[in-house]
Amino acid sequence: MSGAPLEVVGIGNAIVDVLARVEDEFLEQVGLVKGSMTLVDAGQAAKIYSLLPPAVEISGGSAGNTIAGVASLGGRAAYIGKVKADQLGAVFRHDMLATGARFVTPAASEGAATARSMILVTPDAQRTMVTFLGACVTLGPDDLDRDAIAEAEITYMEGYLFDPPQAQKAFYEAAALAHAHGRRVALTLSDSFCVHRHGTAFRDLIENHIDILFANEAELLALTLETDFDRAVAALKGKVSIAACTRSEKGSVILSGEETVSVAIHPVGKVVDTTGAGDLYAAGFLLGVARTMAPADCARLGSLCAGEVISHIGARPQVNLKKLALTELPDLAPALNLPA
């Protein structure tokens, strides 16, 4: 990365995805329901991990995926997330640095191990997930890369991380620091369950500290306490400067000031795995905002990135997104060809 100012810094749960192919009998052996997502403690995580057949370890985490996408587009990016000084922590750090992003959050020397999500794929292609949150939820204000936040055009925060009180403090401090330097702050709601848990706090955070909001349809309804999408969009107007509301195959609706624009999805040949679609949509959209693209073009770039990630297994891009965008969206070339 050059010495040019950062464009996007992400704050989120640093998680390593461990993908393994198993038989149905393995799920029965460890007491898991096929197709479920189960949160486990350290002991359960260690036991299941020790019983796994050979696996593939791929760094993940929602904001981590987004930052990997920004970097793949040629953006100048940084990441803030907590790992432990252990094997999976080293994997996560290597993978993040290999994208070209900056990642200087110090690893924990004690306490819980690095977070991991064990994704068990049975012969029928069903995915059963076992997640141990570990060290990532210990992130607090002292872990913030304050230089990166002060420098970056946009600080992007992951709603999944909002549960622990120290992480909440980190969110508010990061937002205050960014705004003190004339920067913008973005938030992804992450999951409707996060919104149900933290509705009042999220609404306060959004109205007073957030400039750019990402929400899918279910999250938007939960946030606004509406049951109709159009009414939910109307309720969100004026709360933030820009809002990107994604609707899967229906595309996305962008609110920007008084303007509301609908953008179709980018055509996708075959949907293989929808994991990471929202994360990569945010990557394209955020880089577009940082490079002063029109709202509709930000959404087009986000949709292209989302389309790439759902065409294969895994939540991070498998091709160079900048090259893909220059081919698929050549009218955006002047912005995308800025020196990185």
C-alpha cells in the first residue's frame, strides 16, 4: 500500500472459517443438527476442532470480508479486529495483510483463543456451522487504530460486534474520532437478530453518529418497526446521509438526501453460496462513496462484487475485483483507475 490516505477502515469480529467435508454420522457424533448454526464455548470448540478431518482455513468475519473486497478493488483499506497470538490468529493476520490492507491491532497474549466458525459440509451440500467467538469479542477502545480512523475517508463498523459493552464503547469512540477529523462513519446492521437485541441503542447510534447505513430488508423492518418495505424506507429518510437497503434478487434501494434510486442486481450465472453477499456489496458501495461516485454507481459496483462472491463457496473474492469491474462496468474506469 502506498502512503496515500486510507479510503475505508473496517471494525469487526475477526473470525477464521474452518471448512471441512464430513459425513452425516459426524454431525450425530458431535451432537449437531444439520443446517443449524450453533454458538459454542471454548471447550466444545476445541473438542469438535480436534475431531475434524483435514480442513481448509479461510479468514472471514463480516467487516473483514468487506475490507478484503475494498482492497481487491484497488482501494486503500485497513482493518481493526481482535485475534489471539495463536495458530488461527496468525492465519487471520496473514490473510488480511495478504489482501494489501493494513492490520495492526495487537493480538491478545492471554484469554480466549482466536474466533473460529467451523463450517461442516455434508455430501448433500448442506452447511452446518459451529461458531466460537473467542478473542474477537474482547475488542475495546484501547484496540482502535486511531491513526487509521483519523486518516480514512470512511470508518465502517459491523453490527455483529455490538453485543459486548467494551465493543460498544469502541464504536462510539471510533465515530467521535472520525467525525472530529471530518470523516464519515458507516454501519452495517448485520442481522435482524442484532437489531431486535439492540434496537433502541442502534436507533440512537444511527441518528446521532452514523452517516452511511447498510441494511437488508429484514433488518430495515426491524429497525423502523414497520411491516412494509416502502414505509420502512420512508421512515429511514433523513436519519442518515446515505442508506443502502438490499433486497436480494430485487436489487437495492439507495437513499441519498432527497433522492431515492432503485438499482437492479448484476447478472449472476449460478448462485453457489450466498455467504458474504452483503459484505461484498458494502465493499463496492463504500469504495464508490470514497471515490465520489453517484449513488446508483456505488450500488452497481456493490452488486457486481456481491455477484462474484455468491458464484463460489467462501465469503471472500476469488478474482481481482478491480479487473472484473473494469471489464463489466467500464464506465466506472476513471474512478477505479485512481492510483492505489
